[in-house]
Amino acid sequence: MVVVLAVLWLLPSRSGRVPRLPVVDSPAAALAVRVVLVLVSLAALWFVVRAGHTGAQVAWSDVVQQSRGLPHGGE
């Protein structure tokens, strides 16, 4: 979405001027946009952490299972 907005902002309009991004005049609307942005950012972070954790579990599960059978496996 950011890339699309940047491209639209950087492309010159038919009048030859660079179009401006829309401005939010209402303080309530600006606050709502900020809150939504923070929530979406936190959700994206949560999904990245969960995907990384799941991937690590899958990648290392065979190593953990093999180490349990060794006499010096820590048990």
C-alpha cells in the first residue's frame, strides 16, 4: 500500500503538477487512522513472530528428538 501511494504521489498529473497526498483535517479521523495503524502493525508483528517460532520448531524438532536418545543429552 505504501509503494502504491508513493508511486501515485511521484507520478506527475496531467496538469504537470505533482499531486498531493490527501490530508486528514479532522483530529478524530487522524486519531482513528493512528490507532488502526498501530493495531495493524502489532498484528503484523505477532504473525511474524508466530511464523518464525513455528518454523524454528519444525526445523529443530528432529535435532531435539535425536539428542534425547544420546547418553549425554542432558537427562
